[in-house]
Amino acid sequence: MIELAQRAERLLPPDVWAYLMRGASIGESAWERWRFAPRVLRDVRTVDTTTPLFGEWRSPIGIAPTAFHRLVHPDGETAVARAAAACGSPFVLSMRATTRIEEVGATAAGPWWQQVYLMRDRGITDALVQRAAAAGATALVLTGDTPYVGRSGGRGLPPLDDRLALVNVAQHVRPWSDPWAEIEQDAGAVLGDIRRLGDLTGLPVIVKGVLRPDEALHCIDAGAAGIWVSDHGGRQLGRTVPPAHALPEVAGAVRGAVPVLVDGDVRCGLDALAALALGADAVFVGRPALWALADGGADGVGAMLSGLWEELRHAMGLAGATRIAELTRDLVVER
Ligand SMILES: Cc1cc2nc3c(=O)[nH]c(=O)nc-3n(C[C@H](O)[C@H](O)[C@H](O)COP(=O)(O)O)c2cc1C
């Protein structure tokens, strides 16, 4: 993965690279806090990674929503969606995508989910989620950690043509208005918005950006169908507890009431193995998908996803597990 990041850095303009890496952690991965206590003498000739999660996936390693894919490759979000479908991995389309929702829906070749930012103009938010539902999204991922854009590690928008950046919203903003102001996040978003979005679309709503057990339970009470443990790749509030540390407590509190998802610094099969053993139902990668897209388009993303999947399967066998359900808390100890 380090080589992939290095190739992407060489390929991308410095200001684009800086945008991607804003907030990225440096040094030791937080997942390394966890050590494995493998089982022995288990028949692991067949390792099955099938994952039920609002649908059924071959791999529990999916693509987290990231904005502006055409910033790094002209094929953008459709390439990433196709690569994810080919690997049997969940793909989440960002509400700040540079490809029309309908185009992604028509070319995805598999189920996909729509990420949601609640915008100041709820009419625009509602129109976008309804378009996503009509285009075939099978779940919504409501980002809860972004009342406004954070400043962790830098500020500002990436260098991107407005026509691309606003491709999904242009038709909804009032003429002569400042479109960026109209689509800005609503700092007044509340828990009640979870159920409202679900009722509006009939889709399950996963809340992304949860780092506390009590907040996970509040979201579930308010109608969340899934909890996504995330610190937004370090880009929102600075110095948050890493998802790799927050996950076990959140999963412990949720106790299987709804699926638990996690992202943040997942870079190899061992990171994914630790996350799944600590109670996650699926893990997601953000920046690696953008590096892979920059490096090799859809093929690059496919190679990255299948590489991680292979590493996970290999590690599961060595840990003595043949199914995702066998990845339980006793497999990891704190270093
Ligand atoms: C360039 C970039 C853009 C992002 N855009 C979004 C977004 O539009 N919506 C969202 O919910 N999260 C967004 N995120 C956060 C990711 O979904 C994810 O939480 C994070 O990248 C995971 O960490 P990782 O990059 O270490 O894998 C973005 C992250 C990056 C790096």
C-alpha cells in the first residue's frame, strides 16, 4: 500500500495530493495496538468471506465515500463503482461526487449506497436522496461528524472546475445564487433527521462518524439501521480517538442490534482482520481507493480491493477462522 501511495503522489499535482492527505495520520497505525491470538489445528482449506450487510457481499472490505473522484482520474466514480462491484465489495457514493448519481446507478453493475450531507437547503438534500433511491441506491450513509467542514491539517477546496464539483446539485440551486453557499452543510442537523431520511426514501440509514458507545445508542434509538465508526480520516475534529481504539466499545454497546462498520487507516489484511474481530461487520477504505484510481483507473481500484481481500483471507486461515462469524473478540488482545 505504501508503494501505491507513493506512485499516486508522483502522478498527482501537489495541491491535489495535499487535499487527499489533509488530516492523514502519520507514524504507527492505530490498528497495531491489537495483537492476534490465533487458533490452531483448524481445517482452513476453505475460507469464506461472505458478508451479509444490507445485501450480500463477497468481501467485507468496501469503499468509503470520498469527494471529487475526477480530481484524480477522468473515469471518476463510475470506475470505482464498477471495480467494487467486480470484487463484491460495497461502494458508497459521496454527495460531493463528480459524476451524476444516475450515471453511477446505470453503470454500477452491483448494489451501491449513497452518502448524505444534510445541506442548509433541505430541499436540495431531499431531492438528491430521492434521486439516489430512484437510481438504485440500497442504503443511505448519513455523515454525522460534519456540521461544517473541519480544518484538521489544512483548509480549502481542491482545485476543481465548478461544473464538475456541482454536477449533481446544479439543477437544484436557484439561478444567480452562490451554489457553494446553498449546498453547505447544515450546522443545525439533529438526530431526528435520521428517521426523516429513512421515511423519505424507504432506505436503511447508516450513521457515519460515531466514536462513542452512548452516541451509537442514541442514533439507533433515533432510527439508525447501522453505525459507522469513523473519524472522517482525521479531517474533522482534530485529535479524536482513533476508530481503531473506539471500535470495541461501540460494538460492545451496540451488541448486534444493528451492523457496525468502521474506517480509518485500514491499509492491509491484518487491519481488516483486527477490525472484524473487534466487532465490525465490514471495514472501509477511503484514501487507498483514490490512490488506486489515480494510479490505474478501474483496474487499479480492482487490484487494490482484491489485494486487500486476498490478504484478509490468508490472515483468516492463519488465525484459524473459516468464516467472518468466527472472527470474535477473543482473537485479539491489547498490546
Ligand atoms: C479526499 C477525501 C474526501 C472525503 N470525502 C468525504 C465525503 O464526501 N463524505 C464523507 O462522508 N466522508 C468523506 N471522507 C472521509 C472518508 O469517507 C473516510 O471516513 C476516510 O477517508 C477513511 O479513512 P482512510 O482515508 O484512512 O481510509 C473523505 C476523505 C478523504 C480523504
